Amino acid sequence: MGRMASVLITSAATLDSLDVLVNHGGAAEETFEGALEGAARVLQAYLPLLERSAAPVVVNVSGPQDSPSAAAVNVVTVQYAKAFPRMRINAAEQNTGAVERMARIGPDGPTGGYFAE
């Protein structure tokens, strides 16, 4: 996770703003702590760019609903959604249409939720 996050964070320095972030930072982690740290680290790195967007959207991709990674990603999702109410921040189960559906929501869409097919 550390190397992937470093590459993503480095690439963020070349952008002016970001409308949609699909965050896989915690999806592949097997422990609650690893998924929590991974999801939060990537989201934190892109927050300045998201804040410059007119309608920022974050989709935190998680593992299957009953996994430790899903629980951790849900915690990150809810906390960041509360802290940044202008952003639409949701979690979606990996390998489902919910990821794309949540990436396309508008400024009046849901926030702080978990979505799966």
C-alpha cells in the first residue's frame, strides 16, 4: 500500500483540481487498521484538490460488506462525509456497478453511505 499511495500522492501535485476520486486505498487490505489507514491516507492527499472542485465526489472502494476492510472504509467514509458536507463521499463495494454509479452522483446525491448491487 505504501508504494501505491506514494505514486498517487506524487501525481496529485500535477493537478489543479479534482472532481471525482475513486479511492482504492483500503480495498485490498486484510486488516481493519490497514484498510483504515490506506483509505484515509489517499483521501487526505487529494482533499486540497477536491476542495477546489465545484461538485467534488469521492467513492471509497471497499471489500465485501462483511469484511474488516469494508468496516474500516465505512468508518473513513462516514467521518469524512461529516467533516466535508459539501463533498459527496460514499463507499461502494468493489467490482460492482455501485462504484460507477456513485462516481456519477450530483451535488444533491447521497453522502456518507455504503452502496452495493
